[in-house]
Amino acid sequence: MGVPSLASSLAREKKICAWLSSIQADAEEIFLVGDIFDFWYEYKYTVPKGTTRLLGKIAELTDAGIKVHFFTGNHDLWMKDYFTEELNVQVHHEAITFTHSGKKFYIGHGDGLGPGDKWYKVLRSIFASKTCQWLFSRLHPNLAFYIARKSSKRSRVITGDSDEKFLGQENEWLFLYSREHLKKEAIDYFVFGHRHLPLDLDVDGKARYINLGEWLNYCSYAVFDGDVLRLEYFK
């Protein structure tokens, strides 16, 4: 939510709400794996304005008894207790292992995992620090949100369309992370976001690596029917 313009973000928000409505009758649990917002930061009494349709839809889902999980991403890293207290959403700041119908899932946003990207990992450790968050909270929200949105927009400009290109398995960091993690723990499905490209890759014949993609171009998501996890696209 929030990029590249208010008009396009609003259209995308309505589409996501329509998708959530379409799955509401069948969904048992919903996992949102981060970077749902272009930027998110919670002051004690202030959160970023906008996305009211999405927040209301999530509240409607949890009020109906559907469990909703939110995994913080690199753009919404600074999430605290607003979603938990206001929307009854379970917020995860790290990847988790989740078992359902005899299948074992490893689910997370995915940023900072796998080899490479050392500069980002340093930045992430700084942003995740309580000191950094406290210092940021001393800024007035108008200034703080302006700086954050400018920084977020700049990072997207630098990245460009590189996130939309498949680099081959040996250059996909989250795939390599999945392969290494599989040596320590049996997993059926590794499910991540962050990469912005829908992917469904076999991991050494023992598991599958699923990247959920994004909603700027693909409107992609995954569905587990109790037997198989598969990528789907909302039209």
C-alpha cells in the first residue's frame, strides 16, 4: 500500500479487499507475509493514515473467527501492538514453523535470510534496535513519515525491476536458505515474500520453495487445500 501513487494504491487496496472477501467463506487462517505497507510506524497514539478499507476488512475477518497472521517485512518492520490490540491479528517479527494437515511450513517475510545482501543485514539490525526506534519516535510524525516515505521511494527506484527477474536457483538467496535449513529440519513448504516474484521451486526433492510475489504486477498468493500448496492469481 502507498506506491507509486495514491490513486493506484487505492485501486490496489480495493482489489486486495475484494480478494479477501472472495476467500472469506473458505479461509481457515490467513498469512500476510510483510511489505503490505510501503511504510508503517506506530507512535503511542498515532499510526500512518490511509488503508482504512484494508484495516476494516482484516477486522471483519478476525471478528468472524478467521485467524490472521502478519509477518513484518522490511517496509513495515516497525510494527508494535496496534494490529494485535485493534485488529486481533497475531504479529510475527521472525519466521515461524507451522504445521497443518500433516504438512510442515516454514513461513516468514524472508528479508535478511540466506547468503549475500550484507549491507542490508547491517541496516536491518540498526533499524530493529530499540535505540533507533526510540530516536525515530522523538521526531514529529509529519517529519518522520515524510523522511520514511522518501527513503522507501528511493529504495524502490534503486532496486528498479531487478526484483522481477529470475536469477537462477543458485542466485536466489531464499532458495539457498531453504536448502540449508532443510539439512537441519524437515520442512514441506518454505513460504516467503520479499522477493516480489512468484516462484515455486523444488528443493532437493524434499520440499518446495514458494515465493508469494506481489500485488503491483502479479496479484499472486498461495492456497493450501489440506494436501497441496499452490500459487494462484487474483483477476
